Amino acid sequence: MSTRMQTDTWIYHLGIVLVWILVASLVGILILTIMKRPVPDLLYVLGSVTASGLARLLIPSPLN
């Protein structure tokens, strides 16, 4: 297996993990909002950081 294939596999897995974290944080925010409970700032930050990481992963770099 070439080094490129190994790197692509890790990036694929990282993308899946980021999507699941983003979905979980959005579902958590929605559930807490519907239950009229305060949403922890950590949940907002987790969703924002995950979304920006996923965008950075999916948008190609202009340097390549």
C-alpha cells in the first residue's frame, strides 16, 4: 500500500469523525433548546470548531 493511499484513508476516517461530532453537537443543541434548558458554551464551540475543521478538510488548498 502506498503512502498516498494510507494518507487518504486517514483523511477519509477523519472526515467521518468530524461529521459525526458536528451532527452530535447540533442534535444536542436542538434537544437542549427544545427542552428550554441552557446550552453550554462548550457545545457551541465544539460545533463551530468541528465545522471549520471539516470545511478546511473539504475545501482544496490553493497552494496545491
